[in-house]
Amino acid sequence: MKPENPLLPYLSTLQELIDLTPDVKLFRLELNDPDIRESFDYKPGQFVFVSAFGVGESPFGITSVAHRKAGLDVAIRRVGTVTNALHQLEPGATVGVRGPFGNYFPLDEYKGKNIFIIGGGIGFAPLRPIITTVLDYREDYGDLVIINGARSPQDLVFAPEFDAWAASPKTKLELTVDAGDEKWTGKVALIPSVVSELKLSPQNAIAITCGPPIMIHFTLIELRKLGFADNQIITTLEGKMKCGLGKCARCNVGEKYICKDGPVFSMEQISQLIEQF
Amino acid sequence: MDFSEEIRSKAKELLESGTVDCIIGYERATDGVVARPLFVYQPSNVDRLIFDQTCAHNLTKYLLNRKDKATAIVVKPCDSRAINLLINESQIQRDKVSIIGVVCPGIVKAGLDNTSGELQDACLTCQQHTPVLYDFLVGEPASEPDVPDAYPDVSGMEDKSAGERRAFWEEQFSRCIRCYACRQVCPGCYCLECFVERLDPMWVGIRIAPGENEVWNTIRAFHLAGRCIDCNECERVCPVNIPLSLLNRKLGKEVEELFNFQAGIDAETPMPFSTFDKEEKLGISE
Amino acid sequence: MSEFISKQDLLTWLGQLMGERNLVAPTRVDDLLLFRKVDRVEDIVFDFDNTTMSPKEWFYPSSETLFYVEQKDGQTELIPAAIEKETAIFGIRPCDAQGMAMNDYPFLEEPADALYMQHRDKTALIGLACITACPECFCTSMGCGPHDPANVDILLTEVTDGYIAQVLTDKGKTLLPDNLLTTADVSSPPAPVLSEVPSDGIAEKMRQAFDEPFWDRLADRCIHCNICSYVCPTCYCFDVRDYTDKERIERVRSWESCQSPGFTRLAGGHDPRSTKGSRLRQRFSHKLLYFPRQFGALGCIGCGRCVRACPVNIDIREIIKDVQQLGVKSEA
């Protein structure tokens, strides 16, 4: 039964819950209705609302890729009432899914270019499907540099995939933390300084970044210093949302709605927005 | 009554001397009849200030937005009680506020002009025409009125049967639209997260409907028991004319009878519901 | 010559409508005038300026159940809410009807809001032209007018002993039987003259004034309640929450206001509009700049309710005048 009301969720089942960090879990979801499951198509950058029925609903970036036809994944950080309730679910539980919403990373436009992925903490979640797509269609894209940072080693998101990423052709993985632990032998540096140290070249390149506002702010400074133009720097914004349809009038930045006109924006588009956050 | 000149000259003096950065007072509203709050930052703007019997607003809530800044504020006696409350509950510092108190003969009914002489109901039982706290006083203090019955509205309600009272309040709260103007205007409502916003546990939801409306209004009244300084702002701002003061005054009357306490008379007397005594009053019938 | 319905026939007709569908009309509730469902024609008020609350609650209720979820024996079922009964709203003013047309833009834009669409489809509007105007009315400056027949199914204009009736849509034709109408040699009284508000080019001026300290100064006195948004015919922000009652879960949508502190606060604590000025600016920018840019029409229809209801006299007419002036000052 396809809901005609865009505020009605699709019933879905939680297949698997995987701990990624102490407060982030990967949720593998499957839409119950086979017709809806078959036609549910989405692109990197888009998001869904996941309902913990009886508690509420929140928006999450989709971290899986539709072309693999391997279910719908979201990475959820436990930070409030709804995410707390979702974290306490067991495989087999019924949740609601609404979507997909929003625009997407125009990966077709990035073909042939070098892709620099710069993500911090849970901000890395919406960037992961870009990496998956680039690696699944490796010949279509240039060099891939992945900078993944977090507060500490245990807060790095998608650790189970690091080896595969690092081993991929023309791919460089840089992990960095704000503070290491006894076992950590990798970089201890803030993400913007890693960007600067790697001397990423803006030549035929796109930089895609997501993370806490302060990380984006300083990363932007470094990228601009390296010569990246604002239309070469892409990010994905978040805002408090209730509908995902541009109807509850809450997630706007000036005249643009993050849920409809975004969440993917280039820095050029952001600098033209009336409201600056 | 019109004290506009006195207010303007005091405001000019305080701004020019650098005693304060801002005066919170009143000016004429766009209908040319009633008043509205005015924030004056420059001495050149003091001529906008007025004070007459249309100045209904209690401006003291605004002090909570300027906690660390030196501010002057124009207060009526009821408003001055709110300042005592806020000092008593450690929400503002006395030395940051310059209080311009006004001797008040009463505020006219909503929508009427200064000359009408028809006072709002709340002013008819007022027992304090001179502010309880001030740095500067405008107007001549007169002897306080003798008000034999300070709560005729409450007694009138108490005389009704439980069934009648229930029906009355159900009808009143059914009109509530949960605009929270009552809470926003009240100097006693300053919680950073109001109980109505709590999700876990969810005391009250977001449903604008009878049931939830009753819980919202009655719990707010209970949170103000022993704290409400009876300025009548909640009732004045309510867009659907719910007699909110009646509820708050009922609880105020109870506290006065039980604890011999009225909120806002001074800033030192321990408040009944935030004071723990080893020897508590245990039974109501004591 | 005009189509005419006598007062007596109007009352008879309204009585008939009451039997077949919900009839919503202005009625006295204590000292207020509100649009409520009426069961007796005597309860309808005909002589009034406008209601305290707009009729938007009949298309977009202050609280509305979106769906139920029942979980039994390991099975989950989702039951959407649906609007069944037909409604007629009598006594809606042209400005409010324009307001409802404005709400159609966000709600019916793809993907359309199903419940709002059902309300709209099942509701007929019987408008009442304005003979007098309140001091706060300014609809003529906002793209509307006291006798404007757009956006209603039937428009009635009061004359001696009855009303001129303009039947404007098929829905209106079905609703009002021909046999109640006669042709009479009456003409409409002149429309009341309203005070003017300089709304020409306001969107561009709002854009220019966006970063002015004007908004912070105005917000000094704003108490950030929800009154303006709730009385307004064209404000449509909402909140959504789940309720659990035994085995049944209900998801409810309710009105909310961009003025509330915490409207944009995220779970982690970050709030992009934490200042009073930014929230106040949001409401007026939405009405006078974003809505026109998005949909090509002003988001304010000049009914004046917010002006009457605001406890601290934040007056959109004054704001429009001031913003027009701000542009002039910065050019000087």
C-alpha cells in the first residue's frame, strides 16, 4: 500500500544494528512492502525520516547506495529522545521510513575529476555513499582522497571499511583524531591542518566536506587558501526538520529550504543565501 | 495622570551620565491610544517615552534579557514586586538595575485612552499604589488604600459548587490556543526549558485541545504558587480572554492564608516553596 | 440588476445546509467572535468586522491526527486519518479567503499534503463582503479588497433586506439552489476605504534591510509568544509529535510558531536562530520576501489580526513603512 500522504511513513524492519562508535550505530533497514522496496530509489546526499513509533521521527542522511540493492542504511548518533529510542531497538523491530528527500551530490558532473572527501565525526555519514559510488565506478573518477577525522580513535566512523578504502586504486585514506590513545599510531591533528598539510590541488578537483560547523568553517579557510573556488567546495547542511517537504517552514536558510533545495549546497550557493548561519 | 515629562528627564539624566546603557519604558502605540514597551539607548530618543494610565505592561521580564548590563526600568507598584521576586530568586542583580518607580492610580481598561477613568478590574483591589522598591520615585506617595476584601473574585468562585467550577474551567481552557503569551510575559516564568517542552517524560504534549490545555494552565499556576506577584499581565495578553489571574490569585490567596506570605513585598523573605525548614508545617489543619 | 437573496431565504438556506453538512459560521464564544460549527441559525452572527481567530483552523486544524499505528501480536498496522464530512464556511471575509488561497501554495505544492487537500476539496466558502472595515485592516495594500470575489464559491454583499449573491464556482452553484435567488434592481454599496500601507516593492526593500540592526531593536519588545502566528490566516509552521495510549500510537501535527525560542534548536543543542532579532526577522522575511520569491504572492493579506492581538504592538504596517524608509536612508 503506497501511502498517498507524504507524511505517512513506509513500514520497515530493522535488519541489523552495528556499533560503529560508542554513540553511533549503523541501522540496516528493509522496507516491508516489496513494491515500495523495489521502486525506492535514491542518490548520495539524500535523506530519510526514520520513525521510532510512539516516540517520534528524525531526518538522517542515507549512507548506503541504491545501485548495490543491498537495503537502506543510516548511521545514527545517539543525541536526543528519538535517536535514543532508535538505539534501543532490536533487530526485527518495526520502524517507519519516509523519503527519500532532498537534492543529491551531482556525481555525474564530477566524473573525471579528483574527489576530496573531508568529513568529521557523524558528518562523515552522508559522504560515505560518495566513496562507495566512486569505488564501484572507479574508472569514471580521478584521484580519491579521504580525510576522516574524529575526537578520538573510537569515534572514527565506518572503521570496518577503512582497509578496503585504503587498498583501493588511486585512493588515499588519511585518518586523524583530536586526541589519540595508547594504541593509536596515526595522525593527531585537526582536519583543517590535514587539508593544508596534504596541499590538495584545486586543479580539476571537487572538495566535499561535512561535519561540525566549526570544522567546516576552518576547513573552508584552508581550501580557499589552496585556491579552491567556492563552486568547487560542496557541503551538506543540517537543520531541525519536521516534514522534509518544505511545508512545516522550519529548516529554511533564507528563502531556501534545506529539505528541498538542499541539503547539498556548494559554497557558492551558500554565500548567495540571504541568511548566513 | 501623566508623568511623561518626569520620566523623560530622569531617563535623559541616566543615559547621559552613563549610569545605564538602556532605559526600558513606554511609548504610544500605533493606534495613538494605548501604550507599548520602548527601549531607549540614546538620550536623543527620550522624548518618545510616556507614562500615563495606559501603561499596562509589566516590563520587568525584559530585565532577564539584559542580566549583565546596566539598565533603568520604569515600574508601577505591581511591577516593582516582580523585581523583588527576581532578586530573591537570584535572577537579576540589584546593582545592575536603576528603578524608576511611579506612584500609580491605576491602569485603564484595554483599548481606552488616558482620560477615560475606567480602571481595569485588577486595579480595583490593588493595595499598593507606591512601588515597594525604587531608586527614583515619580509622583507623590499617598497613604495606601484600605481594601477590606482583596480577593472578591476568588471568593465568588469558591462559593460555586465543584461541578460549576469544573464546567467553568473546562469551557475557559477549551479556548486556549497554547500561544504561551501568558508564560512569555510572566516575570516568574523564566525556566530555560519549560515543563511543556520536556519530551522525556512528556508531561504535556503539543496537542492544542482540552485535556492538554487544562494540564498546561493548571501546572503553570501551581509553579507560580507563592511566586506570582499579581500583575495581571497573563490575563491581559491572553488573546482568547481566559481569566488566568483568577487561577493564580486563588493560589496566591491560599499561600497567604497558609504561610502568611505575599510574593514580591521584599527581596529577602524566604519563599515558601523553595525553602526547606527542619520544622515544616505538616498539616493544613494545624 | 443583480442576483438577490432575501435575509429570510438566506436563513432558511443556512438551516438546510446545517442538515447536510458541517456549517461553520462566526458565532459568539464568551466575548470573542470565532468560526465554529453551528447547530442553530440563531447562533450565527451576521453583523461583525472579523473574527479573533482566522478560519484557517478549518483547513489546517490547530491539532490534527495524521495517522494511527496499532501494534498487536507482532503485527504493525498504519491507519491514515481521513476527512469524511462536507463543510461549508459561511461569513468568510475576502481577505481570509485570499489567505486560504495563499496556504494552498505550500500545502498543495507537490507532494501535496493529503489532509489539507481533503479539507479544501470538501469545504465550500460562502463569503461575506465587507461593508465597514476595522481600523487595522489593510487588505487593499496586500493584493485583495473588501468586495473581492476571488477565492470564494459564493460572495454575499449586504443590501436592504438581503444580500446580493454572486455565485462564482460550480461548487457554489451546487450549493445554492436557483429558486432562492431573484433578480433585483440593487447595486453593491461602495467598498469601505482602507488606510494604505506602502507595500509596493516591499520584497526588494526587505532584502536590502536584512542585515540592519532594525530587527534586533524591534525584537527588544517582542515576547516571543505564538499569538501572531496563531491568529494569522497565512502562517502555517507546524510541529509533529507521537502519542502512545495503550497499544495505539497516534502521530499528531499541531501549530507552532517560528517566534518560539527553540524553534530551530537541534537535538545536539545548536540553534541557528537563537537571537530574538533573527527569529523576528524570519517571520516578516517569510511573509514579505521569501513567500513572494517562492510563490509570486505576498504572504500577508492585510487582515490586521496580528496588529490587534500582539501584546506589545508589533505592527506589520509600521514595519512595512519603516523598511521602505530604511532603503531610503541607506541611499542618502
